Amino acid sequence: MRGSWRGNSKPRVFGWFEEKLDSGPQDWKEYTAALLIFCTALFAFGFLVLVLQPWMPMNPDGKWMLAPSTIFHSAISFMTNTNLQHYSGDQHLSNFSQIFFILTNMFLSAAVGFCALTAIIRAFRGEKLVGNFFVDMWRVVVYMFVPASFIIGVIFLQQGAPMTFDTFARVSTLESPSTQQTIVVGPVARWNDQDARDQRRRFLRDELGASVRKPNRISNFVNTMR
């Protein structure tokens, strides 16, 4: 982790992107300004995604737009890292909103907090230049969060957690007479690994009791340990 944070172990293929992001060392004022500008852009993007939900793809159920106050609250909650959720993911958000608003912010919002803490530590050590915000963001997301999320996500996927763009599946029960049951699905396997970022955003309304999220003992153990 230490080497990844400093960029010592970066793959060559990512070197070009990091060089383009690196505008040079920043003092605390420049670092703070970059952080606030990034968070403002993140807020605007998230707000726009939720407002346009009815007209975006991956919305076969025709989910409508949330109340403006709920949209503002959801976007500002990610921006400030307060982790509040006043909506039910599978009931109120389309897969497009879940992926491009919730999942995106689960990475970026958590990374912003990570970068802010790191800059504060550098300042406490007496460093006048506290790093470069955009380079720090790149390293946290690409070298730390993405690899960890990929590994955990593959484990959940292999253990049977759903990973699909479908919103529901209709199955017949085993009882006699058999009845039809609707099970909410979606990119659930991808959601499981995101909790490692301490962003407790529920994809399903009954998240903790949903067997599709933790289909067996192994997935339940991994979910508990992380």
C-alpha cells in the first residue's frame, strides 16, 4: 500500500496518465482548492444523473425522478462523506443511476476523504507542499481501491451473487402448488465489494437479509471479515 501510494510500484501502462494529472506539488491552499473543485464537479454530475434518471437507459421499470430534496441530499451526502441514504436502492433507482451515481461515488467520495486525511498528515509533519490532489486521487482509486474491489467482487461472483443488468428475475417456488416469485437482481456482486470503502449504500431494500447478496457461507464469511 505504501509503495502504491507513493507511485513506486505503478505499472508502466498507467505512468502516462499519472504524468498528465501531475501539475506539480501543491501547498495546502492549492490542495484544498483542487479538492473543493473536484467535489463540486462530483456533486453536479451526481445531481444531473439522478435528475435525468427517467430518460436514461437501463431503466426497464420506468423509475421516475426522486424528489429534488432527496436528490440534493443524496448528492451532498456523497460530497461530504456522511454516508446517509434516504432512498431504497432497488425501489427508487435504476441500474444506470446505481452504477453511474452510487458506484462511482463509492470510489471517488471515499478516495477524497483518504486524500484529505493524507494531506493533513503531511502538513502536521511540517511539509509545506502536501502533494498533488489529482495524483493522490488517481493512486488511491487505481492502485488500491480498484484491485481490492476486483478481487472481492470476483469472489462474490464465483459464489453465486448476481451480476446482471436485469432488474428482476421471476422464478417458480418449490412448494406445491408452485407460485411465481419476483426476485430483485442487478449488479449485486459489484456492490458487495464496495462496502470495503465504508460507504454503506444499500443496493437492496432488505440488504442484510437478502440471500442473493450472500448466497452461501463463504460469501457471508467474506462479507463479515471485510
